[in-house]
Amino acid sequence: MPKFGQREKEWIQQDLLTKGRDLFVKQGLKKTSISDITKSVGIAQGSFYNFYESKEVLYLEILEQEEEKIREQLVLPFFQSGNVTRESFKSFLMEAFSVMETNAFIRQLFDEGIMESLLRKLPEEKVAHLVNSDVDFFTPLVEKLQRENVIVEEQSEVVIQLLRMVFLLFLQKQQIGEEHFAESMDLLLTFISNGLIKKVD
């Protein structure tokens, strides 16, 4: 098995992330083999394990990158804007849904039941990190808005869990049924925004 220099390792790892994402979007997690990934990158199949324990661990790292982009481009600017009202919060949620729906990688996560496969096959510590990631990220943002008297005084974990439930519900559109889904979701987001946010426009 060839030994890679540090810079070459960095290039290969980035290539694994980029090419892996393309293959996962095109073929899905289940149908994409480690051989498919290493062929696209141009390394021996055994060399894959110098970088990742399994294709599920690679998938998780790509997912974390996708989430980080959304957080940096959408979530942080909104929560730090200083203008969080009921109407702007509802608009933020709708924009977040739109971003998730148009992101083929994230949409596939739920359309094809990949999340269940990840939870079964990932090491326990990575499952724990995946589950706790949202809480760790959103807790200081929610608590900041609570100190500013913008969000109701509920436990931050409860607020975050509520938002997580809504996002998961949105991603189950096909299972729930698409007829009247948009109108129903709009009404639900109105209820949630009015219930969580104190400040009106």
C-alpha cells in the first residue's frame, strides 16, 4: 500500500469528499461502493482505509460539511441580525426548507432512508456526535435570543427539539402526502413562529 505525503493526503481526502458526494448523490449510499469511490479518485481500494473507516463515515463527514455551509450562509446571519420577529422567523424557516429541498445530498438523506442506515452502521461516538450536533450549535443562539427577550422562556433544548421536529416533518413530504402540504406547512410555521417569538413586526 503506497504511503502518501502530507500534502498528497490532503489532496486525496478533499477528492474523496468531492467525488464521494457526487457518487452518493447520483447512486445513493447503498449502491455506492468503496471501489466506486477509490476508482473515481484514482487510488487503490485498500488506501481508502487510510482516510475513513467506512463509506458511512465518509458520508457523515460530507453531511457535516453540508450542514456547516447552511449554518454559515443562512442560520448565523439570521440569528445574529438583531431583527428576529415572528414574520422574519417564519420567513427564515421557509428559506431553510427551500435550501434543504434543493440540496440533493440532504434531501436524499431522508428520501432514501439513509439516516436509518447511518445510525445502524456508524460507530457509537459518531452517532452521538451527529445527534448532539444541532443542540451544541443552536443552544447559544437560542439562549442569546432568550436573554434579549425575543424567544419564549422555555428550555433551549425543548426549542431546538421543536425546530428539529419541524424540519424532519418537512423532509417527510412524500410519506405524508403532497396535496395541501404547502398550505398546511405554512399554517404550522405561523403557529410555531407566533408561539416561540415574542416580537411582532
